[in-house]
Amino acid sequence: MKFDPIRRGFGVAAVAALMLGAAPAALFAATPADTLVIAEAIDDIVSLDPGEAYEFSGLDLVNNTYDGLVEIDPTTLAMMPGLAESWSVADDGVTYTFKMKAGLTFASGNPVRAEDAAYSLQRAVKINKTPAFILNQFGWTADNVDSMITAKDDVLTLKVDKPYAPTFLYNCLTAGVASIVDAETVKTHDVGGDMGNAWLHENTAGTGAYILKSFKPNEGYVLEARPGYWRGDAKIAKIYMTHVPEAATERLQLEKGDIDIARTLTPVDIAGMAGNADVKIQQDVGGQVYYLAFNQKNEQYKNAKFLDAMRWAVDYQGMADTIMKGTVVVHQSFLPQGYLGALDDQPYKLDIAKAKQLVADSGIKDPKVVLSVRNAADRMDVAQSIQNTFGQAGITVELKTGEGAEQLKEYRARQHDATLQTWGPDYPDPNTNSSTFAENPDNSDAANNTGYLAWRNAYDPGEMTAMSKAAVLERDPDKRKAMYEEIEKKHRETSPFILMFQQARNTGLRAGVQGFYTGGAIDAAAYWLVTK
């Protein structure tokens, strides 16, 4: 059995001290004043290289150790200058210039230059890891990126292949993959032409508020504040992140004072801490949306009346208030709250009488839905609620349970009948969800466009594909917002998707902890503003 210091009675501070190789005197009974101890399930980390990190936990670390040309203000979620002090786009709509801020340095002490910014974006395209597609959208490839991204003096020039909406580019530049790395330091760690990728798996070379001091996969990491951070020095000197996947363990540690922040609590744990003056719960939304999807290879899912019947046969609020309490909020459009153009109204609610009448009007006799659902407690609870309310409306639901990987394989091959799924944005721009829910340029099986959720459901969205593609090119932000609102309304009224919820995030904090921002639907936690 793997040694687990938590279970053997060591405190979390002790674990962190051991990770740093500290002397026994550093083993605190409670968290020190200059240290923030966070417990979370971080076994999703694949790499700490910003050109490769794509999972939630890895991107949280990247967000605190690197910066981009354009940043998100964690307090308002508004776009703000990052390492670039200003930017502009030429009349041609394809040439962007970014003027770098003067006097900034990397953790190594090296100055931040336009050359570093060019190298970082070029490198992310060339190493071609999972998040590279965010940058590839602008026509950048390994073959052309050196000519399309160039630096001279303190100016970075980016050329894109189409006159996109400027906000599309700027939003994508806030993503982790667009973080700026210390080119000179990274180049010294190149092994076999990997552009420092292996070294950056477990090291950092950024401009962020913190530098990485220690990392052990599936155990934890330690960050240390670096003085002179351009946004203002971090309030807390050290961050200790420890991998604790069990919510009950996190709750116990939080109540005892062994940790300052617990990020994987369940509604049961939250309810159990009610009345405890030493802890508090901070609520926020995350980017994931929950939805039902129906494969239109089955002709019944092309019947508009039947689709409408199912929309009125879901107990949205009832599930949010009971079985999903504290983990979701009702949300009925594919763009999560906080995204440009997101619709926050709720036109549908449970109405069995209306659903039954629509089933009758559809002309479908004894309709049956085979709903594929992942064998996890929360998914099963939702599926069983749907089975119950659909049944009341005259729609038989057969549950087809399986492991998550098995369910996804079936879904990506268009072999499901209906499925219960979640989807999280890939970058903070509305195109991230519009392109997958409302676009399908080729509905044939041979196209294998599995990245499009519309394709997975054999759904041809018709004019919405062109509408979505036009929205990503609209340069007026207000007009662009209105375009996405129109697409969402049309999509939820006609598509074989039923959007139900958006993720709700509940973070447990010790009572004295202030200023912890989880990033809303952008899903990027900020540590440097925290006080305790």
C-alpha cells in the first residue's frame, strides 16, 4: 500500500514540509500565517508546461506562475492588459500589434521581451500538444508560425488567416496555452528538440506571482511568492497544494484547521458544516454545462413536437434543489454564465400536462428513449429523475449505464440513442461552445467530426453553422453578442439538445481566509490575492 501521511496522522502542513525537505521544527499543528494550504483532487495533472497543460488543476498552477499578453482580472473577470501594455488591429483585420510593458522580468531575472512572447506562441504551436488547437484556429501551423508571429524591439506582431472578431483573438490569448515563457531559460533545457517540454513538466519559467518549488504527481506541489510581481506582490508567501480526492477527508481537515481551503466538498459535507463558525462556504459558478442529447439517426428526435415535449418533461429546478443541491444552477443555454452572449433566462420548467399534450401532438406512439449514462452517483440520480418525469409524460426511458470512457467512445461514434453529458469550454470566448453545439459542416459518418457535438448527434443545424461562423468574424462586440444570443435561442428551441444546468462551485474556507477567486466560468483560480 502506498504511504499516505494524511491517513497515518500527519497534518497537511507536515506533508508540505516533507515535500520541501524541511526540518521537523517546520511541522506545524495548524497552518502558518504566511502559508495557504489547499486540498483538492489534482490527479488530473498531466503536465505543468503551459503549452501542454489542459486539465483544471494544471491550469490553476499555470495561472499563478505565468502571465499572457492579455489577462483576466480575477475580481471582475474583465479582460485587462497583461505583459502587453496595449494592442491594436490594422484596417486589414488580420494584423495585430502588441506593445510590451517595459521593466518586467521572469523569475530567472531575465527581462520580458517581445522575442519571448513570439517564441512562446510559436513553441506552443510547434510542440502541438492538446491545447494547441486554440492557437491553430488563427491559421498558425508549425510551417508558417515563424513568419506569422514576429517580434521587433518591444513590439509583437501577429498575423491571422482571416479578419476574425478581435475579441476572439484577445480571449484566446488569455488561455493557458498562450502564456509567455522565459525563452532563454527554456532553450537551455531543450532535449532532443523538445523545446524544453520535458523540463517544463515539473518546472516553471514564467512571470507569475509564484514560482514552483516542489511538485510530486498525485501528491502535491509547493509555490513560493516572487517579489516584484507586476500586479503587486502576493499576499501569502507560500502555497501548499495537497492531493486529497476524498471530500469527507477535506471536510475533516478544514474543520480541524489543517487546511485553509477545501475544493472538492459535496453537498452532504457542506450541510454538515452548517453552524460551524470556523468555516464558511464560498459559492461561484464553473464553466461546465449539463445537457441531454438525442441522436437524430433515430427519426423520432427530428420531430419538433416530441423534442419540445421532452424539454417540458425535465424537472430542472427540482433536481437543482434536491439531488444536485449546491453543485449546479439551472441554466438553459449552451454558453455558460459570464460568456459574451450567454442567455440567463429559463424558458422551460417541468410541466407534465404540457409535455403529455405535445407527445400526443407529435403522433409518436409509445415513445421510448434509451438513455446512456455514466455509472456515477450524480449522473445516475439525474438520469433516474428524468426517467421518472418522462414516464409521467408518457415517454418510456431505459437507462443504459456504463463507465465514462465506454460512454464517450459510444457517443463519439454516434452509436448512442440518447445521452446525459457535460461539456466545459476550452477557452474564454463564446466560439468555444457555439462552434461545437451549433456547427456541423459535414453530417456524414465519414466526416468523423467528433469535435462537433452537433455531428455526434447526427444533427444538421442548417443556417446556424453559417450564423456561428459569421459571429466569430463580427468585429463589433455588441453586434457579436447579439448574434450569439440569437443562435442560442434558435438552438434551444429546435435542436436535439436539452441544456439543463451549469456547474456550481462550493469552496470551503477557514473563516479568516479572504480574497480567493476561483475564476467563475473561466475556471482559473488566483492565489496571489488571498489573505488570512
